[in-house]
Amino acid sequence: MKQRLISILLVCFIVSCATQTQPVFDNKWLDAPVSQQVAAIKSGELTAEALVSGYLARIESIDKSGPSINSVLLVNPNALAEAKAKDAALASGNPTGPLHGIPVLLKDNIETRDMPTTAGSLALLNNNTRRDSPLVASLREAGAIILGKTNLSEWANFRSEDSISGWSAVGGLTRNPHVLSRTACGSSSGSGAAMAAGLASLAVGTETNGSIICPSSMNGIVGFKPTVGLIPRTHIVPISVTQDTAGPMARSVEDAALMASVMAGQDEHDKATLAGARPDAGMLAGVNGDIQGLRVGVMRYRQGNNPAIIAAFDEAVAKLTALGAQVVDIESLEQPDDFWEKSYLVLLAEFKTTLNEYLLSSPASLPVANLDELIGFNRTSTREMQLFDQSIFEKSAATEGMAGEDYQQALAVVRTATREQGIDKLLSEYNVDVLVGPSNNPAFLIDAVYGDNAPSGYVGVGYLAAIAGYPHITVPLTTVKDLPVGLSVIGGQWQDAQVLNTGLAFERANQFIATPAFLPNRLQAESVKGIASPYQQPAQ
């Protein structure tokens, strides 16, 4: 009896220690800049194995239990073995790259040889292609370790007009680590939430229209959407050949710039990467934050009407001015009346063509070979159809794809409206180098009844950069009602280094870090502590 009691007490002690103490959070390296992590690994102060182990423990304690962010869909079973190999290579004096031993999370629409690529869909559950996308190959060549795959809005949020950002049939729902009842935004929700919660050194997201910028802004991290063609897109589940791109999601602009320089490259299978005007990758990693004399266009007409965001935006503009920039207010931009209709048609048509090509090209044994079969597959799945429909799929299937004349006409309209009569026009007419504005409003509530529902709408001009295919970065600006908001910087085609440099300058001047509180809802925040309880007369 005595021995049994001792055993029970010992089990209770172990459980108590496991639930009450989290030593991994004391590891200073988990939240250190990538440059410091790399330097520490190369000096022997840190090992890649310890760094990977630390992140894996944090994923288990924060993502899979505890607050249960649910941002990491799958952990790479080879990650620890690869980390040990990196440490052994370093000990043997073998060459190392700029990301030697650095753990990276990939959005699960990006192929990697050691894990399936599902895009969050049950139809792609076994899409194990055994191939690395070119950007993954570049990360590995630079010494990075693929830590795992992040959840995403299923099919990169291009399935239903009533969708819930951050949900996929494979991964479930990803939550915002600042306030768990709030959206992590999409479609790179898992990458955004994981970086905010400190679950890896770096993450990769993808964007067609807002899917890097929105989750980065709403989770309080840096997100960089490069010029379309800077980073190869081969072996990434597609939506749009004219708008899709992968990009870094990171804790700092410096980390994002380094990562972009590593992933940038040309690929004979992606014509957008073969442009002669593309910048040298070294320019991206070499940004220094000097914006003396830079001319900045301030996008007043898209700043919204939230007084807290406007005040923070005004302060950001003042900081840029103090750094030597010259600011010019921009009050309007005219667009065709049918702009949104045409831009939607472009995506619908491109999705049908590019998805059919992707499904046919996969070497995996899949249950579907085209969009029509995918629609049929979903109709047989209760899980796929339980929350929302597939209205976007059905509209896409009804188009003629990219072969249709209406597609070509629509593409010409939206390209002109966002390029020659959009960003290019603003940069030229106002004689400015970059455009700045708020990235978005704070995160809205997760709503399993009505789907994504932003009561104050969306602010900023990120859609211009997305549709034009031009570079865009969001940098943490402040918090509004305990939720992060970001500052956006947008530039012309191939002006990626200029955009990164402006973001770096602002980041250094602003000195703001959005630290997640993992609140169940905002009523638990210190800023409103006790407000949900009955009023108590203060003691006299």
C-alpha cells in the first residue's frame, strides 16, 4: 500500500511538473534573430539539434496542447536527424550556408520531398510527390532544416465565398495566438500564427491576394510578398499564374530579407522568374535601413476610419519623416467600375487551368485528376462540406479557363488598373519611391455560422500590389484593443530591395514587438480586466 501511494505521488509530481513548468521557454535562442542563431551554431554556443528540439517541444506545449493554436499541420519526422547531421558537418569543417541549422516551417501547399502536400484538402491527403519545390531546394542548400508543414485555409482560401480563414479539412482550425477567438486570417494562417507563437525560426507563406500580408498583420509579424517571379513557384499548388508567389514570414525584416535572398532564383519551368530586370539576390540581404531622401506616398484614401489605426499611422509617417524621408499624401485613385468583377474572373479562369495542370502533373496516386472530379469528391465528404460550400470551385469550373477570350480581356483590364493606371501611376505622378498605408484592421472573430465577417471591412491597398504582382511588406505597427496591426510598404515591379529597406528603417524606428497573450477572448485581457464582472464600489 505504501509503495502504491509513493507511486501515485510520484506520478502526480511528474504530471504537475509537466503542466506547470515549461523550461523550453527559457531558451533564449528560440526567439533570437536568425543571424544570431546561425552565429551561435557556427561558434559552438548552440547546436542545430538543440534548436530543433526546443521548437519541437514548444510546438507540443503551445500548438498541440496548452493554448492549442493548431498552426503546425505536420512535423517533419526527419528534422532531428537532419539537425544532427548539420552539427556533424559543422564539426567536420564542411561548408555551411547562411541558414545553417535553421528550422523552417512550410505552408502545406508547397511541396517537399519528405512530407505530403495537401493544400488542406482530403483529396490531396496522399499527395506525397517525393520532390522539393525549387524554393525548398534553395533553403536546404543554404543549410535550413524543414521543420514541418503549417495549416492553411483550404485550397489557399479559394474554395468558397463563405469560407472560414484558417480552416482546412486536413488540419482543422488555426487560431490567432493573441486572442484565440479571433481569426489568424488566411490563407497562410498557420505560418502567421506559428511565427507569432515562436514555433520556428522562419516560415514560408504564399499569396495570391492578401494571403501573406493579412495573416502577418493580424498575427503581429513581418510578412513579405515579393514581386511575382522573384521566387520560383514550381511544385506549389496554384491558384493564379499572374498573382501567386511564395514569401517569407518572420519575426524581423532582417530575417525576411535574408530568407528572400535565399529563396530567390530563376527556374526554367516558371517563366515569370526569367525576367531580365530581376534584382540580384544579394541586394535583398544587404538592405541597411537608410531612407534619407526617400519619397513616400501616404495612402490616405485607404487608411479606414478607425481612430486608433489612423493615429498609429500618423505616428508611423512622422517616424519615417524623422528618418529623412519626404512624405506626400495621396487622397484618391480611380478604378474601372467593373474592376472587382474582372479581377475575380481572372482568378476563376486561371485556377481552373492551373489546378488541372497541377493535378495531372502530380506523381502521387490521387483520387481526382481535375477540378470537376474534385468538386464531385467533396460532395461525398461530410467533413469537407460541413462548414461551407464550394461555390468558388463551381464558378471556376463554369469558365473556359485561360483559353477564354473573356479571360484575356479581364486580365488586360485589371493589369492596367493596378500597374500603368495603378501603382506605376501613383509612383510617377506623385514622384514617390514607395507607398505606405495600414496593412489591415485588427483580427475579426472566428464565425462558424456566417464565415469570414470583417465588421469594419478591410483597409490598405494590398490588393493593388497583389494583382499587379508587385512587392509588399507588412511590419508590426502597434496593437489596437490587444490585437496587432501592421504598416504596409509597397513598391514598383522588382523594387523588392527598396521595399525591404523601407520596412527595415521603420521597424528600427518603431521598436515594437507584438507578444501573444494566448487569451481565450479579449475580456480576459489586462486592459479590460474585470469589466465583465459586476461593478464593485471602491473601498473608502
